[in-house]
Amino acid sequence: MSMSKSKAAILIVLGLVVVAATIVVIAPDNNDQSSAQATTAATTGDQRWLAVAPGRVEPRSGTIKLATPVVGLVGRVLVKPNDTVFAGEPLIQLKDDELQARLMAAEAQAAVRWRARNEQSASGKADQRRKAEDALANAERAVFDAQGAVDRAAAKWRASGEPDVSLTAARSELARAQNDLAARQAQLRKAAADDPIPTALDAQFTAARADVAIARAALEKMIVRAPADSTVLQVNIKAGELTAPSALQPLLLLANLSALRVRAEVDERDVTGIKAGQSVSVMTDAFPGREFAGRVLSIAPLVEPARLGSRGQADRSDVDVVEVLIDLAQPGPLVVGMKVDVYFGQEKSSAK
């Protein structure tokens, strides 16, 4: 009896061993299948989506990085982040005391040369050229003065934060002076077409005027201006600091925030199903449950390593992607630099 029980026990143990071995062999196949299904689900979400890709919000016009063309000491920083600026507005003023003195010296020398030249009379085409040069010099001075008036009015308006009528008037006067300058330049080109060789006094006066123009140009390089209507995103300098064209980071970062887009990184395996004009939905953890509509603007003709990681993915360095630009219809509360996920919709086949 005891022998039968022993045999039965041995048979039971052997049966358990066989079952366990079967489980060990089969389990990896089931796990691999589950892993593949999870990967597919993470990539496509559900049947509505062809692919999902990480992306970042950026201005449609791109960002503008500003630096100074010369080495200098910052005298004033006239703006702060989130300020809306207009094209030509002064943003940073470098110290320019020495250059102001050079300009005064150049203008004084030009005045002396002007008197000396006028002591020698001219007639015919030479007289016409002189009048055209004088008119051009007056127009250049008018533009220089008008720009200075705009700069002072803009700084006053920026400091007070209140609408300033004088700024509007100064900008209008600057535009008028610039138009007049263009007309005077055309007149001088016409007058100098068949002009005789200038006298020594004429040449000396022309050289003195050139020194004035050089001094004004040097002064202009001490002002960092807004190249276009935009918003200040970053200010990376303070008054009293030294700046140079080779600085590691820009003095200012600007962008036009009136229109935004998304730069997404699509896995190279999914890009074949994506086309320009295709509709997408943009989502972000910052606004859970909200979808922002957009369309594919362009697809880069280049595959490169990923730089972004989607939600739940810590490392995408081993993934090759294609950059896709998404045009947002209504960005709403989305902010430049915000991380988002882009869901590419399935293309609907037309019924026949």
C-alpha cells in the first residue's frame, strides 16, 4: 500500500514538472505578443489615428536671435520679456559717449569744408551737383534726427506704459524723412550722370561728409533694434554687462506670436502614411482632455535621430524620425516651447 502511494506521489511530481516546463517554454511567446500589441497601441492609439508623434510648439515665423555687431558695454535695456515691440524700436542701448564726440568733431569739420567750398563759385552742371549733394546731406540729417526723436519717444513710452501721441507723430515724421531721402538720392544720381571732375574743395567737402556718415553709422551699431513687429521672449543681458557679437547666447529672443505651429518628430516607419494637408489633433498634458486642430504643413526630406521624447518615453535616442511641421488653426492657450503630442488622422477613402 505504501509502495502504491509512493508511486502515485512520484507521478504527481513528474506531472507538475512537465506542466511547469511547458509554461516556461510558452510564456515568452505570449509575452512577446503582448509587448508587440502594446507597442502598436502606443504608436497608433486607436483606429482613428494613423500615428502619434511628439512635438513642440513654436512661432510660425520662427524665433529671432539678436546680438550686437560690436563689442560694447550695455547702457540701458529698454524692454522685458512679454513686451510687444514694433519694427525699428530700440531694445538695447550700448554706451556711446566716445562715438558721440567723434560725430560732433566730424560735423564741425564738415561745416568748415562747406564754407570753404562755397567761397568758390560753380555754374552749370557743377552747380546742379552741388545743390543735389546739399539736398541729400540735409535729407540724411533729417532722417538721423527723426530716428533719434523716435528712439526718445519710444523709450519714454516704454518706461511709462501709457500711449504716447508723440511716438506716433515721431514715427510718421521718420517715414516722411525716409521717403524724402530716397527722392534726394535719385536726384543726385541724375545730376552726377555727366558731372565734370570735382574741384579740390568739392572733394574735401565730400570726404568730410563721408566722415559724418561713418560716425552716424557707428552710433547706429550701438543700438539693438527690433527687426520686425514681435514679442520679447527672453532678455539675457543687464545694464553694465559687456556684450560681443560672439556671445554664446543671444541678447534677446523675439518671435511673432500671432500664429503658432508645431514641429513634430514622426517615426520613420509611420511617415509614408502622412501627407501635406492632412488633418491632425494636438494634445498636451498642460490641458488634459483638450484637442487643438491642425494640418500638416510640410514633411522634411531627411531622416535623423530623435531629439524629443513622447509622454511615457524616457529615451528616444535610438529612434530615427522625420520632422513634420504642423500649422495650428487656433492655438488658443498653447505657449511657445510647450511639449505636445500630435495625432495624425486616418485618411478617408472617397466612396464611388
